Amino acid sequence: MTHELWILAIACLMGISCALVGALMVLRKMAMIGDALSHTVLLGLVLAFMITGSRSITVMFMGAILVGLITVFLTDFLNRMGKLQKDASIGIVFTFLFAVAVILISVYTGEIDIDQDHLLYGEIAFAPFDTIEWNGRDIGPRAFWMLLLVAIANLVFITVGYRYLQAIAFNASLAAALGMTVNLIHYALMTMVSLTTVSSFEAVGAILVVAMLVIPANTAYLISKSMYSMIILSVLFAIAASISGYYLAVWADASISAAIAMMAGFIFILVLVFFSPDSLLHRIKQSRPIQCP
Amino acid sequence: MVNLFIEFWHLTDPNVVWVLSGAILLGSSTGVLGSFLFFRKRSLIGDALAHAALPGVMSAFILFQTRDPFVILGGAIVSCFIGFFFIDYMVKHTKIKEDSALAIVLSLFFAIGIFELTYIQKLDIADKSGLDKILFGQAAALVQSDVIILGIAALLSLTIVVLFYDRLRLITLDRQFAQSLGINVPFYELLLTFAIVLSVVIGLQIFGVVLMAAALLFPVAAGRYWSDSLPCILMLCALFGAISGAASANISYLAPQMPTGPWMVVTLSLIFFISMCFAPNRGALMRYLRTTRNRNKTHDENLLRTFYVICERLSSYHESLAPEQVLSVRNMGTNALRKSIKRLLKHGMIERDNTLYRLTEKGLNEAEKITRYHRLWELYLTNRANIPAQMVHDSAENVEHVLTPELEHRISDELGTPVQDPHGRVIPSSDPFVGGIRS
């Protein structure tokens, strides 16, 4: 495959896996936890690398899962034991963990293969050069295989747990009353978000993961009436943003991942203004007086 | 390193003085303004606003091709406001929830900013290097003219708080009450937003876009543990903000290649952690000690009353009892019982008699007092609240530990100094024993 196709494939896979879990996060009103997780998995990445000295996929995933769960746990802990508001505890936990990660990176520059700026906006253009081998043969970019793995895992997770996820997304107390272990499903979802974040991380960086988690899902949220259609639509929007974003970046010669997030935002605003039931356009139409013949 | 540290605090280098005073001023203004967001339960909006400033900075640079602080500040303020109103619109007029609206604005604006930044880096403009320092902050990069302008802006946002303190406090703590008083709430909200945007925008230089949320949030979260009054908390916020500003200026001087934002967050986390654990009243440690003390007191009093009740059945108040006898009457963990016995022995409430224990005179008086509270309350509930006699015990179990002698007198007077509780048992007299004989 050519360089361009690899990048497009990576971008689309990233968009798909983010949109899948993003839809669930948005329905559970946890968009800002997604923001927090996308910052803190960096610490997992850095610590895993510092302790083991390897950049293998397993090590990175372990680090991300661990730190992701620590983030969620610490947030709950501050909320309950520290008697702090929920959003304040999110803000405190993620800024602290992220700051520690950035300091570790800047102290051990050269030893850790992560650049300060790239951790924010990634460099997808270089992703195809970082290939892995299987049985001595070059099988393509690392990021591609990682994202493929995570996209499939997310798909399986949602298909298997669809009824549970639906129940806790709309009515957690009903889910508890039906005998579901809400906390287990919650932490499972957080684990999937951490995995998605860490695998997208190298390609697109922290903030743009948030964009892909939140923006396509909210675009779909505006116009869909069921969770099923919302998930499908958010995946479609994410793919559209990935492809159009890539060509925008090529045209302007700027960061690909930023362009993808911008296109996601552009589609969002388009839908917000023209197509959603509570869009400006609809309201103007409705406010017109009814004309009698 | 140590030499540099000493050199920094000697303040001989005029640039150090400028950077230090600027950092202190910026730190305290963000700390104070952040507390208003905190009390309106919108802490994370600071994060979104800081990210929303980035495209403004970059657009201003692309349009005017200058690093003039006025131009950059202006661009940042404009794009912050656009972000703010976009959030506001989404929350009020669409079905998008607040947290999603924040995350959308945060990531979208940041993406636009990064897009422009990477675009600028490939353009051929002089003076473009160092623009990316705004991401993580760089206090040492401040020069005198920057500090003057940033300082004026910081003072402006603090002045707004001081001048309109009463109104801002009202709309922050009780918006509806402020509305009912006829205060022009939208205007003051806009003013507050302006002050917040101003302090966010000027703070970027030191703290950086990514970690600005921390500069707004940590001081007030830490200050909240120390006090319950708003002026006091605001003072603490200013102090904590100033400390973190000074610390980050210092670090930036010692290690110029290091980003300052993360170090500032670590400094603030330390302050926050200390406050959370050790603050009097609201600190975790003090709360833990208080609950333990209360639990122990409850256990001890329960044990004394159990001794009394058993002795009462045997009609002999100095009977020696085995711990097993106590357990047969009262459901209590053996561990809690052992510890409670140890404490009562230490305080001279009970004494050891071989393997058995008996009440001392002091213990008997204390046990009588608690029993009296218990039975008085049972009687009060049956007589005055018409609760059936078999249902009053559980309430009395709780109330016996919190009644005071004063309340006891009033209840007793109200019931006409009764002698029998609803279960037909004697209510012990309030007069103490002396030498085995009631005085």
C-alpha cells in the first residue's frame, strides 16, 4: 500500500474506534472524563516505557489501562472522601497526572521517544514509517495494527454488551434495579476508552483524541432517535471527517490530525445549523406565520 | 543549581524582578477568578476557555505578523469569547449537554489553533519561533514590556472583583436571589466572564494552554478546606496563586528549557494535598480523628450503660461481670469491646477483679447519667410524640450520646420530673453518688 493509503486507513480506524466508545461516553454525560483520560494515559505510556524500556503494544496497553483506572478511581475518591465537586475533582486529577507525565518527558528527553509537542497533536504523517515485522516480514505500520485491534475490540465490546450499555447510558438506577453491576460496566467502558485513547495517541495526540471521541458522537446525537442509529451515524461522521481532513491538511500543508478534528467540527456545525431538529433553520421556518390560502 | 537559586532570590537581575512580580500577579489573579467558576460549579469551563484562546493567538499572528502583546491579547480575548458564547448557545438552545459542549469547544478550538500553528511553522515569517511555547508556558520568556501589559490586565481583572465584590458574590452563590433583588444579572455575569477571560488569557504565557485549568482550579479547591467564608477563601486563592507563580518563575529561571506549566501544577498539587489532609475542620485527617473519637465515645458509653443494666437486674451496682455477660446483652464486636474496656480502665470508670470487671463509683455515675438520658428520651417520645413504647428504643440509642445536661433538665421539667420510663423501669436520679450513698 502507498503512504497516503496507510495514513487514510490509520485515520479512519482511529475515527471509528473513537466514535464507537465516544457515543457511549456522550450518552452517559462523561465527555469531560474522556478529556481527562486522553490526558492521563500519557502518564501510563511514559511510566510503562520507563519501567520496561520497551514500546511493545502489550506494555503500552497495560500502562494505559492501569492509569485510566487510577484516574477514574482518584476522581471518585476526591469526590467522596475529599468532599469536592465532581467536575473540580476531574480537573484536579487529570491536570496533575498530565503535568507529572510532561515533567518526566522533559527531564528524560532523549531517553523517552515522545516529543512534548507531538503528544498534543501527534504526527500521523510519520506513522507509516514505524512498521512492525511478523515472521521476518514487514506487515505495515504499528499504529494501523494497534488501531485495528482496538476497533475490533470496541465493536465486540459494544455488540456483546449492547443491552447493558444501553441500560446504564439512559437509566443507571434502572440498570441497577435489573440486577446489572453498574460499576463493572462503568469500569469496563473506561478501560475501553483508555485503550482507544492510547492507541490513537501516537497518531493524533491527546486533544484530538477528545475531538474524535466527542464531536462525531454529538453530531450524531443531534439528529438520531435511537442509540443504534447514533452509533452508526457517529462512525460515518468520523470516517467522513478523517478523509476530508486528510485532504484539507495536504492542501494547506498543515497538521493532519488537527485538520481531521477541524473537519469533524465543521460537520458538527453544519448539522447543528441546517439539519438538527432544534437548528436555527428549523426554528426560523417554524416561526413563520401560517399562510391561509 | 544552588547558586542559580540563590542568585534568583537575591533579585539582583532586574529581569528576574520583572518576571517574578509578573508571575505573582498573574498567579493570584487566576487563583481569585477561578474561585468564582468553582462556586458556580463550572470549574471545567476554564479548561475550555484556555484552549479556545489558542486560535485567537494564532490568527492574530497570521493577520498582523507581529508578536506585539496587545495584538496577541486582543486575538485571544476575542476567540475566548466566541468559545464562551458557543458553549452557552449549545447548552441553552440545543439538546447537547454541558459537558459535551465544553469538550466540543475545547477540542475544536484547540484543533484550529494547532492547524494554524503548524501552518505558520511552514510559512516564511520572521519572529515565528517560540510561538509554540504558549502550549506549556514559559515564564522566563517574559520581558519587561510584556510584564507591564500583563500586569495591568491582571490588576484590571482583580479590580473588577474588588469593585463589584458584593454583586459578583451574590450572583455566584445564589443567582435566583440576586435576580429577585433586581440586580442586572446578565450584565454582571458578562463582566465576570470578561474578568475570567482576561485572567485566563494573560495566564497563558506562564501556565500554558494545556494546564491553565489547574491554575484556576487548584487554589480554590485548596482554599476551600481552610475556611467557610468567601473573602477568606479569595485571600487564600490569591496567596496560593502567588506562591505557584513565584515557584514557576523560579523553576523557569533555573531550567530555561523546561516548560513552566507542569511545574506550577506540581507546586499547586502539593499545596492542595497538604490542605486536603491537614486543614482544620474540613481536612481529611481531622475528619478521620473526629469520627474515630465519636465512635469510641459511643462504644464506651454503650458499654457503661450495659454494665448498669445488668447490675440493675441483679440489684447490686458493684457486681463484677465477665465480658461474655456483656456480650450476651449487647451486640458488640469482641475487638471493639476489648478496646473499650481498655479505655474505661484507663479512665478509672471500671476496675479489674481477677478476670472480671466492675463499675467504679465514677463509672457508676457516668453510667447512671447515660441511662437517665436514654430513659428520659424514651419517655419524652412516648408522651409527647405519641410513639408506641416498643419503638422508642432505637432513637434513644442514638440520642443518649448527644444529649447535654441542659437539655436533660428541660426534658425532665417538661415531663414533671418523672421516675419511671415507658417500660416501667426506674429513671436514675440526676444526683450523683458519693461514697456509695446518694447525696
